[in-house]
Amino acid sequence: MALEITDSNFEDTVLKSDKPVLVDFWAEWCGPCRMVGPLVEELAKEYDGKAVVGKVNVDHNPNIAAKYGIRSIPTLLFFKGGELVDKQVGAVPKNIMASKLLAHM
């Protein structure tokens, strides 16, 4: 299951992770986010132990969304070693998300 990432645990969960991290920025009212959500959950199961996969609800965690300039959702950010290494804006197929995550493993 994808981790719930918040303003308060972002640094420990994402920036201090020793594994690549995929963060899905989403909101409950966002239609495309509801399409991407189940795919993110599948990736969380498939890459359990190899990568960190989490979700940030932008309505509940505005500080992180603002820090990374999230203006459109869904937005997927990919981190490695605490650094932002890739970004995907908009709904994309699971294989695109997986290939971007694999590129940083």
C-alpha cells in the first residue's frame, strides 16, 4: 500500500530515504487522480522493499505542494538520494510510471 506522505513526514519519508521514491500528488476531487491512484497502489506492492511509493493529498498538505510548485494534479515526482530527479504531470499509463521509477533504481 502506498504510504501517506504529509507535510510533517515528507523529509524523513522522502528526502532521507535510501531507496528511490515515487510521490503522487493528488486530491479527492480530481478525476484523473482517481485513474492514477490504483496504478500507484499496484506499483507500491510491486516495488515493496525496492522503492518507496507514497501519496500526498494536496488539500491536506499545501506546504509540500507549494515547495515543489505543484500546480496541476496528478503530478508524480521521483526522488533519489533526497534529490528530485524526474517529474510527470498528468495521468499516464502504469508502464510509464514504472519505467521512470526503474530508471533510478
